[in-house]
Amino acid sequence: MKNNYKKIVLAGLSFMILGQSCNKYLDKAPDNRTEINSVEKVAQLVATAYPTADYLTFTEAASDNAEDKGNGVGSIDDVTTRPYFWQDVIGSGTSSATAYWNGCYEGIAAANQALEAINTQSFGNEVLPYKGEALVARAYAHFMLVTLYSKAYVIGGTNDSPGIPYVTEPETEVIKQYQRGTVASTYDKIEKDLTEGLALLSASAYKVPKYHFTPAAAHAFASRFYLFKGDWQKVIEHANAVSSNFATEIRLTNSALFNLSTDEFNQAFTRSDQKFNLLLANQYAAYQRQSSPRYGYGEKLVAMFGVSGNITGKSYANKILSYGVPNYTTYKYREYFFVTNQISNIGLPYMMSPLITTDETLMNRAEAYVKLGQYANALADVNTMLSVTVRSYTATDAATLAKVATYYKTTDAAQGLISLILDVKKAQFLQEGIRWLDILRNRITVRHNVFDAQGVETFIELTPDDNRRVFQIPEEALLSGVPLNPR
């Protein structure tokens, strides 16, 4: 049943039909989702309304956070190799673009089933936080889908290119037809769900809040959404609602985290008791197994953490682990193996993914400040980040407009500050997928090196208007009338 349930939108299999099929043979409800008749069951269902697969593998490989390490170096696997060359990965294997598409719509299906139960039954005000969570989770999944599988939103543009199917109700047809709409219409629906959902959320509704869209996590997501939309004041307002003192709530890379052993760091990075983690999700992913791919984090990229890699002239304090030069990892994730057959020791790899963090929210606000011409505020936010990430940081290391002009060789203060923010983010969010979002939003050209069989190095580029910047929609979606992206 689980495999069919994942194919919502792709093959049109409905949740309702699955429930009926199970009843026919078992004469009982197969799980709590088929009969949502209590607030507790609504809460349990909404807890599954998050993407069940990761996007890190293919977005990192496609971004400038990857490099060709050379012939005979590292492993070659379709899920890292093909995205490096901006080629579609065939099939729905673990950590592929198709797997993430399916994972998002599986979460959306759970949110819609919960919302239908809430709207058709009388649960009272007790259910409102879970209604809010379902709406915001639905908005988040659709936002990630339109970001990765449609052309990037253009601030001030018509945004009339194809969006993605915005699904707002459980399916009741074997094969239901969908329209992609436009990027603009998709954004409108995301904003509606986000706004309505935010007003209903409550942090006190959960035993472990970090696995749910609490008000803080939702405001942080809103800061990302409005950054893409170009509503700078709303970015700032939502970021301010997350924290009044980011300095104590972002990753303390050069102190608390730096002093941990490698194993302790690996455990701590995605723990729910860390202030910097606002939203965590358990995702089916083999990302941490990709420890030494040929196309990935290598010697050229590791230089960004050195003394010449940032404006302070000091090195970053990030963990840099090597499986043997030139294979590196940030070691941010720990795999959890779910055994499905104890005799054969067969199972599924999972990892806890930080979907929303305070660190990203702070940098979102810094970028919005630049766009509004509030350079002093932007510098304050960037320096807050530098102060906890640079080794032996002192007040004299703080970035200033003069330093920015010199380091980036520009007289355009705004452009220099944006370059600074993006560089800081590139280092701090390495292997987290955030860089791809920055590449899309800022129309950055990606340049990859390629070694041929004789060891000759050439370069390939992915320009801002290249169709390959949009990941391909699964072919199964054609059954539901969803056209694929052009190639």
C-alpha cells in the first residue's frame, strides 16, 4: 500500500480507494489515516505531511558545490553524476529528483486528508493548530516543488511559465487530470495557505516541536518564500518573529560545535534540542553514503574554508573531514538504518534533515536589508554570522563597506554586500542544498570542470536561462495530464 500511496498525482491512485481496497480484504481500517475521527488521529496524520525524500543529493551535485576530482577518483553513481552534467536521472531511485517529487506529493496527500477530516467533522478549537500545520506543510511542499521543477520566480515579471499542480483535496479518481497552472498562480496559492496556516499555529501543541511547523519554523519558511518573491519588508518581519537575538540561536560553529568530537558533532548537528534547528524531517535518503563521489566536495571547494576564502582573512571553523584527499565531507548527517528483514539484514536508509534553520533566516534578513538600502543592518547580520563561524574572531574582523569594496573590487555597495552574503552562505550551508536556491534566485551561472579520459580539464556552464536548471518532472505525471519540462 505504501508504494501506491506515494504515486499521488503521478498515477492518480487515491487515498480513498486504497482504504476501500484494504477494507475489502481485511474488513478493518488498515491504519489511522483511513478514518480520522479524533484530534489525536489528525495530529498523527499531519505529522506525516512533510517530504519523505531528500533533495540534497541532486541539488548539491548540480550546483557549484561540486567539482570533478579527476579520473579514477571517487565513485560514480547516476544520482550524483548525471545532475553534475545537468542530465535527468532516469527512474525513481533513492535521492533522485523523481523520489523527491513523489515525497513532496506524499506529504501533500497527508495534509489534504487531514484537512478534509477537519473540515467535515466537528473537532472544536483543539484541532486548529493541526489545521495550521497542515496548511503550512502543504505550502512548503508546493513551494519546494515549484522552486525545483518550474522556472525560477522573477521579481516584477509575469511569471506565466508553467508551475506545478497545486493539490488541495484528496483524490477520489483512479486517474485524475491536473493542470500545472503558472508560477504566479502557484505562488498565490502558496501564500494563501501560508498566511492562513500561520494564524492557527501553536508551539505548545507538540511534545517534540522541532518535527512540526511551529510558529517559529513557519515564520522562517515565510522569510524564504518572501525572499524569492521580493517582498523585502515581509522577509524582515517574518525573520524578526523567529528571534530577537540570533547571535545565541544560530550554529556556534567556532565554539560549541567546534569543541565537539567528530562523532559528537555528527549527532549534535541534527538534534531537536539545538536552537538553530527549527524544522527537522526524517527522510528516506542515502546522501550520507555518498562519502566520496567523483563529482562532489573536493580540493578546490575546500579552499573556501581557508584564510583566503572569506573577507576576514581568517579561516572558518567548519568541520572538514576527509576520506582521503580529495574526498571531503562536512559530516553533518547521520544515517539511521530501518531494518525491514532482520534475518537478511535488509532495510532502508534514513536521515534527519534540517529543513529550516535560524542561520538561513538570519541571512535571509541580511539580504532583504541590502535590497532596502539598509546596509548597516545587513552588515550587522553578516557580522553576527561571521562572529560564530570564523576562527579566533575579534571585533576588528568585522566586515565593513570599505572592506567589501576592496575584497570584491566593486564600488556598488549593494552588489558587494550581496556577494558577501552569498559567499558566507555557500560555505556555511555546504551539503545542505541551500546553495541551489541561491543560484536560482540570483540567476548565478554554474561552472563545472570536467576531466576527459586523458586528464585534460575543460569547463561546462549552466546559464540563468538554460532549461536544464529546472529538474524534470517524472514521466508518470503524463498520465495525469501534466506536461514535462522542455529539454
